[in-house]
Amino acid sequence: MRVLGVSTSTREWGNTDLLVRHALEGARGRGAETRFLRLASLELKPCRGCMSCVFKDRDCVIGDRLAEFLEALRWADSLALGSPAYVLGANAPLKNLQDRLIRFGIQREFVGKPGLALAAAGVPGWVPYSLPQVSLTFLFLGMPVVDQFVGFAQGPGEIFFDEGALARARRGGEALASGAADYLGEPGACPVCHFDLVTTRADGSAFCPLCDLPGRWGDAGGRPALLPEAGAEPRWSEASMREHFAGKILPSGPRFKARLGEIKERQEAFRREVGA
Ligand SMILES: Cc1cc2nc3c(=O)[nH]c(=O)nc-3n(C[C@H](O)[C@H](O)[C@H](O)COP(=O)(O)O)c2cc1C
């Protein structure tokens, strides 16, 4: 087995790097070959929104070092991905990476490779979207999540004092090395993403906004949980992803082209109006 570890932190040997590296040590202990990549060192530029990769099914037009990340992910059988918590979410390089990978949500190249989602955060209670954002990378690429958790530490290296987090990272790496894709983490209110982001709608029904999954509140082993509607599929299912891209994204190209003349006229008129 080949396990890739990626940290999106800008602090070398900081807490995220250490969590990811402990996962790789767990994997190595089970005989896996491992590679570690600091995403920040690739200095990826932000997505330009040109949609060439999607509409032309081609590599990103930005000729930067994204190719190195893709080469590493192609090499790997599984991925341990970690981000620091920044302003309640993940950090910008993680979000940037997701945007740059949009094409792979469509053409499904990485489907089935197991993933381990890690986050390093300074303050318990200040991470509502951090870990979900890391796991989202796996969800939209069709990669099953074997575990997801947050380690708490503020200064770079303080994660050494969160021995539980380091041990759990190792266990996650061991799971990746085994090739198994079973989920080892806490159950959570949503049966798909296992996060507690489920909301109650005005009619009292339950809904996971991350997974686009409707249902009702019910009991799952003594915990309140979302019980999905019969036949409801999360947005991450292969059928839903196909429908999303074939039914919503791909038709937007010809629609836009047909409207382009009128858009240009309106833009010109509006620019004159605002004096820009
Ligand atoms: C710009 C910035 C925003 C942060 N926002 C949060 C936050 O919202 N919640 C939190 O728990 N920690 C936050 N932190 C603390 C980091 O998550 C914490 O220091 C973490 O250990 C950093 O990981 P690293 O060493 O891998 O970079 C923030 C740190 C920075 C620099």
C-alpha cells in the first residue's frame, strides 16, 4: 500500500504537519510506503474560474505545481489530509486546493481511495467548519473517509502534548495501510458525513446541508440522528454527482454562450451608467 500525507499548513513542522506525519508513521509501521507533501511549498495559484478543465476535460490552464500534487495522489492508494483551523474553517491553501480539483469531482479519477481527515485547532469550540471542510475534499472526490478528527494545540509543535490526537492519527494511518475503507470515527447526526451539522427545517424535518440529505429526526442507538427519506441520496452518491454535472453544470456552458451577446451589451450599458 502507498499512503500520501498532505498538510496544508504554512507552518513547517507545525501541528498539522505533525498530525499528518504521525498518520504516515502509523502506515509505515504496517508496511506501507509513504510520501509527505507540504501543499504550501507548491505555492498554488487560485482557481481562475475559466472552467476549461470542466468543459474541455483538460488539465488546469494555470501552469503551476498542481501537477506535483496530482502525480502524488495518482501514486497513492490512500490520502491523509490535514489543515489548520483558520477562522472557524480550514485554511486558504486547503480551499484553494479544492477549487483547483473541481474537474476530478466530475471525471471521478480518485473514487474509492480511502482518506483520513485531520485538523489542528487552537481552541475547542472554535472549529465548527474546519474538519467538515477537510472531509469535504474526500466527499466530493468520492473517497471514503476512514476517520476524521481535530487535534488541539496553539503554538507550532504543541500537538506533542495532545497524545490522544497523535495516537489517533497513527491509528488512522494504520487503517489507510490496511486498505480498508470502514469508518472508525464518531457517528454524528448525519449517517453519511458523520458531522453534527444537521438542521431542523420550518416543518420540523431534518436536513444535512453538507450532504444535501433530507429526512426526519429519529433515534440512532440512543442519539438524535437524521433518518434519511426513503430513496433520498446524498449529493455525493455517484448518481447524484453524475446528475449534478450532466444536468446542471455542463448545460450552463451552451446557455452562457447563447446569452453572451446580450450580456456584453448590458455590461457596456451598465458601465456607462456607473461611469466605470
Ligand atoms: C489566521 C488564524 C486563524 C485561526 N483561527 C482559528 C479558529 O478559528 N479556531 C481555532 O480553534 N484556532 C484557530 N487558529 C489557531 C490554529 O488553528 C492553531 O494554532 C493550529 O495549531 C495551527 O496549526 P499549524 O501549526 O499546523 O499551522 C487560527 C490561527 C491563525 C493563524
